[in-house]
Amino acid sequence: MVILDTDVYLSHHIGIIDSLIAQIAISLNLPLQTFNKKHYDPIPGLTTRQPYVKS
């Protein structure tokens, strides 16, 4: 299990809740469904996907 990476959290100004959500996705080996891909790019080991195409 990977512990929350405080270096990413502090250096990239990612909120603690967003960091925890990302960590859960990594721990469960699931992609994170989000429209804000750039927000999560600094987190190593996290795969993101856009949940659907916005019209």
C-alpha cells in the first residue's frame, strides 16, 4: 500500500481530499473518472479517464 505522497500534495497544491481520492483509485488499481485530468497529472501511478464526452 502506498502512503499519501505529501511531496505531490504540497508541491502541486492538490487538495487533501483530491489526494485521498487519487490514493484510493491507485490502491484499488482503478482509473479515476474525472474531467479535470490536468489536476491529477502530477500524481504518479494514477490513471485518469474522462467519464463521458461532454456535449
